[in-house]
Amino acid sequence: MASSAHRNGGVPRGALKAHPSGSSVRQSSFKSRLPTSSSPGSAVRRSSPASLAGGGGGSFKGQDGVPGRVRVAIRLRPRNTEEMSADADFADCVELQPELKRLKLRKNNWDADTYEFDEVLTEYASQKRVYEVVAKPVVESVLDGYNGTVMAYGQTGTGKTFTLGRLGEEDTADRGIMVRSMEDILANVSPDSDSISVSYLQLYMEYIQDLLDPSNDNIPIVEDPKTGDVSLPGATLLEINDQQSFLELLSIGEAHRIAANTKLNTESSRSHAILMVHVKRSVTGGDDAPSIENGNSSHFMKPSKPLVRKSKLVIVDLAGSERIHKSGSEGHMLEEAKSINLSLSALGKCINALAENSSHVPVRDSKLTRLLRDSFGGTARTSLVVTIGPSPRHRGETTSTILFGQRAMKVENMLKIKEEFDYKSLSRKLEIQVDKLVAENERLQKDFEDEVERINLEAQNRISEVERNFADALEKEKLKCQMEYMESIKELEEKMVSNQRKHNRDGFFDDKHIEEGLGFEEASEIKRQLNDEISRRKALEEEVNNLKSRLAQCLQPRENGGGEILRLHKDLEDEVREKKKLEEEVIMLRSQLLQMTLETDQPRYHDRGAYRDSFNGLNSLTSQDQNPHYRSNGNRQKASAATLSEQVGLQKILSLLESDDANVRIHAVKVVANLAAEEVNQERIVKAGGLTSLLMLLRRYEDETVRRVAAGAIANLAMNEANQELIMVQGGISLLSMTAANAEDPQTLRMVAGAIANLCGNDKLQQKLRTEGGIRALLGTVRCGHPDVLSQVARGIANFAKCESRLATQGIRTGKSFLIEDGALPWIVHNANDEAAPIRRHIELALCHLAQHEVNAKDMVSGGALWELVRISRDCSREDIRNLAHKTLNSSQTFRAELRRLRVEY
């Protein structure tokens, strides 16, 4: 039928054309030769069809469709036992001329009408022959992405069910079109990338019933308001992986199909059987050439475009038309016959309207015509086999069947391929490519670091060796110089001693006599030796200075890093820049991946349903922490989280908290935190195990973002008193304390402090909160000095002091305040006059509650809290807190005595 319909049931005739030829014109061959298209992993390689038989030429790309006329074959049933005896004296009413694709219908012994069909099958035609000329071209079109229909029409008892639905359990040669079609489909698809699913139905008394689930006996027909396509969402849809399971499915369906014994057929089908085979195939398109920018090859190959072709094969075994006086139907069988004839009559009217190019096609007169609207005048390739009998007694029924086939041959469909982009497959490919690039980058970085370390070690070893050699040479030279110097001194001393002795012997001689006594030549020799010794000493000093300068030159490259080290540093900087570039490309790829994942949700074609994926939903909340307008847009983010929870399901979101992918885990915990901010969602989150999962995140992961958002979600849940006890029972205080001790990020500390502050407001949890270190953990968060953290700490201390005051007033709590015992008083006094109003207000309130009990008075006086109370009673901007401080000072004897001692008036 046409692609869209009027409200009154009519069909516009925009794209529909009746075949101009009449029945007397010779038609083209029934079996069209389709080119084949490729499919990855398929057992048989096929190429996309450029044209289909019956329609013009040209590539299918850029066209809305290609015309394809309904093909009709006629099959003659051999005579049965009854006809052999009853009609023994009469000739057959039909004469077949298969070589001319022609049939003659005898009116009498001398006159006959001639009709031409696309194929004429004699009573001796095998089931294989029937399949090859009738159904195989349609199956090939289905494998190429087109919808296809194979239908049998004829009088009851003429072999329609035998032609289509024979299982061939006893003789495989008897297998019908249903079995053979599935064999071809399974042989041409890949189990890894393709899928096949099957529905088996019957139209009985205008009720669509599920033959695979008999309890489902009134399946509604749903029409797409935009495209006019019909679907049966309530029908059972089973996936088929092998031929045996398909045969078992057909056996189950045939067992549930309604049949009866009539005069014309012992097993007459009382319903129209409809087998729907849905085929989904993955193919590849697009350009795989690498992209080149600015003369440099990119690091990435441009990914091919994965496509998904969705097609449907419909095989219809129509119930046989019958005349009541011949079939002998009565009672309920009479009502069944009326329903069958009415639906077949409605089908005939639609085909007549299409054949005559009428402006109105009554497709809504019957559910059968609504189901077959795509088969006649629609986008499917359709083959019709009409079955007739040879008996002259049924010449009227045979004539009606032949004329039905002749009119059907004039109907022309506009065949369209149904092809969609497979964004999920492309996303998976990009993820694999990103992982490979990241791994390669990490490997190169490690190799570079190892190489730098090796070169540094080698340079250090060479420098150390040079230093050792130089030190050894310097030491040897020094020893040599010392030895030579000592020997020269020794020689001079010996000469001096010798001269002294001579002087003692000849003491009465003067210098001149001494010079004369020693001799002029000997004195000159001694002077010469002294001058030589001085020269050698200067030479040695110059040598030592030279060695020192050489040592300095050797040490200078080491101090300055050396030329080789400088080169290595330069290479390292280049590698860092390269790594940064690769990281930017990885980030770019990830953003493309997220964008394509989001685009998966958007329908590419007008007949696609809007598919929502939980991971794409989470991406909508990815950037809420980094968005500077996040607080102002909080309601919108919460609405997004609530919508996501309704679409995906809270349990699915909570399961993503345990994902191995850090990004998925972060997105999921952000969604839970947004949901927990709404009181209506908190009970659902806790019942679904969300609180346990959030505490597990604090225990298991060290990622700062995960801990921050998880602590924020726990803080939201801790606003509910019932949840506070659950948090304590599950060890929440210990986990929050551990997080507070390890965290450095102010926002994480703010979330942890907020969660503990909420728990501080519960009277029942005072003792346990203090025992598990909650007070000390709260005070420990003030180390970052961030105003938001200090505000949460002040609020928690005020809540705790208020609960302590209430318990002490009721007589439940005695003894000194836990806050004073845990050392909170100095921080309270130090920040009592803080510039931030929220911090100051909470601390002023906490001081007033602590001062209400005499047991705390001495510590507060010694800690300087008394002066802050006096200031609060005078200067506090809030009158209720000012009055409370004044009342507290008047009621405490310790405070009054101290003020009198100090002579302070308040």
C-alpha cells in the first residue's frame, strides 16, 4: 500500500503507477537479475543494486526509490483422486504453455481465453523450481535491504499451504517457500554482525492471533502517523540462529493454526497465515582515506561510516476462497467462510483500485489489507503465486483466480532501501582507537623516560670517572713535587752544615776570608743551585695552578648541566609538547565520541523511534560541577536528573556507580547527588541501595571528584532523620572522617563537613558521633581555611551544642560538653567574631548553648569565652541570640563571680 493514508481510509496516488500493459502483452522474465551488495562477514559477497527489474536504470543513491511491478506466477495442481474418478470423461479446463509463459482457459471444446503471466508452472514443477522463480528474487532483495512479500492466492484445496508452508520432514524435496527462504537468509548473513527475528501470526475472523503464543489472540495494528507504516508491537518476536530452531517454530505455529474438513479440502485453512522475518544487516560505507591538514598527515584515519540495513520478508498463506454450496460449510464454519471471503474481497478491491490508478484505495476495509498495504502499491518487492486446479467443475473459481492475478500484475510498487547509520558501532570503533592511542602514548612516554634516565646515569658515571682520574693525577703530581722539594732542602742543609763546620774551624777569618776560603767557584755554585730551586718551585706552583684550572673546567660542565644534558632537556621539552598535543587530540576524540553517542538518541530517519540510552542520559549532567551557572540553574539540573531517572531507571543508574570506567562512575554519582537533593527521591534511593553504594565509593576510590560528589549526595541524604541512623549503622562517620583526613580540595571538605553537620543535629547520635571521631574530623576540615568549609563547621558545632543543651535540660546528658573535651572551644572563641555573618551567627549560638550549663563555665572562663558572651549580649545583630547571651550570663554563678572580680558591668 502507499506510504501514508487519509483518515477516510483512502490512499493518495502520488508515487503509485499502474502498469500500462494489458494481459495480452508479453511480460518480462519473472526472475530479475539483481546485482549483489557486500556485507562484512557474510558468507556470500553482494553489491548494492543499481536497478531492479521492471523499473528504470541508474544508481539508487540520490533517488527516493525504484519502481518494481508486482510479479505473478501461476501454478497448476495435479488432479486428485476424487477428480480422477469424477472428471475422468472430461478434459482439464486449462491448458498451460510454459515455454510461452501463457495459459489457455477453455470455455468449451472450441473456444478458450489466453492469459500471460510472469511464470507458468505446470503440475510437474518441483518445489525447488517454484522457490527459485517466485521467492528467491524477493529474498535476495530483502538481503540487500528492501522489504519483500511472497503471497499465495487461490481456491481452497489448490495447494497454497503446500507451496508456502510445507516443512519437508519426510522428504526434503517437498520443502516449501518458508523453509527455503530461511535457508538462503541464514546462508547469507553473518552471526557476528547480523540478526534475524521471526513472528508467526494468523488473521482469523478479523482478529490477529499469535501462533507462537495462543493466549495473545487480539494483537492491535499500530500505524506510524508520519509514514503510514504498520507494525504489530504486541506480537512475539523470536531471534533465529539456525535452521532447526526455525523448523521447530514453524511446527509450533502450524499446530496452533485453525483448519477444518470441508467437501473441497480435508484440511482447509480457516485463517490467513502471516510469517514475518525481520533482517538486520551491518554494512560499511564512506571514504576510508586518511585526512590531511596543512600538509601533515593526521594521527587518525577517517573512520568509515557503518550502516545498518533493516528489511522485512512477509510470507502470506491466504485462506482459500470458497463457494458455500460447494464446500458445504455450515454453522461456525459458515461464519469463518464469510470472514475469509470478505477479507479476500477487500484485498481484491484494493488491487483493482491500484490497477486502475484510482484516487481512493480502500485499505481500511479489512485488517488483511492494512497489513499488506506495503506489499501492494507500497515500498516492498512483491511476488504473487496464484494456484488453480484442473477440474472443469470449478471453472468459475479458476477464472476468478486468474483475473485476480492479471489485475495484480498491473500494480507497481516504488522499492526503497531502508538504511541507517550505525552510530553505536562507530562509537565503539572510536573508543578502541582512543584506547590504542592512549596506550601508545603511555608506552612512548615510558620509553622516553627510560632513555633520559639511562643517559643521565651514563653522564654521571663519565663525570665521576673523570673526577677520579683527575684527583689521582693531581695527587701523584703533588707527591712528586713534595719529594723533589724535600730532596733539595736536604741537599742545602747538608751544604750549610758543611760550611758551618768550616766556619767554626776558621772563625777568625772575615767574610772575605770565608769567601776566599770556600773559593769563588763553590760559592757561585751554591747561589746557582738556590736560584734553580726557586725557579723549579715557581714552575711547580704554575703546574699546580694549571691543574686546578683544568679541574675547574672539568667541573664546570657538570655544574652547568653539560651540553649533552642540555640537549636532553631540550628533547624532553619537545616530547612534553608532543605529549600535550596527543592529549589534546585524545580529548578531541573523546568529545567526538560523546557527541556521536548523543546523536544516537536522535532519529536519523522519520520512521525511527527515539531511542534513549542510559549512558547518553548521564552525559547531560557531566559538566554541572564545572559550570559557573550551576547554582543558578540547579532546578534545571535536578529536573534533568529526575527525567533521566524516569527514563533509565534508578537501579540502572545505581549500577553504574560500580562501573570500571571512571567517567561513567563520576557521571552516575553526579546524577544520584542531584536526585538526593530532592526529598521525594531520598527514600527511593535508600531503598534501592544507593546509600550503601555511595559509602562504598568513599571506601574504595581515591578520585577527588568521586569523593566530593559522593560526600555531597550523602550530605543530602543526611538531611532526613531516618537516613542519619542508617549512615551511622553502615559506618558512615568513619568513612567521612577518613575522607576528611585525606582530602585537600576545599569543595570535598565542604561536602564532608556538611554531611557531618547534618548528623550533628540528631539527639540519638551524640555519643556514637563523638566515639567514632566525628567531632575531631569536623574540626580537622578547618585546615583549608575556605569560608564555605568554616561555615559548615560552625553549623555542625551549633547543631551539636544545641542537642547537648536539650539533652542536659532533660536530664539525659551530664558532664562536660564533648565539644570542650575534643578541643573545639579555642576554635570557637577564635572565630566568634568572624567577618562572615553565617559563621559568626552559628558560633554565637553555639557559645550560648554551651554556657547554659554550669559544668562548662570554668573551661569557658579560662578559654576566653566569657568575653565573647559579654560582646554577644551587647553587640549581636540578632535580638534572640543577644537575649539568650544576657540570660546565660545572669543565670551562671561562675560567670557573675568572674565579672564582679574583674569589675565588668554588662
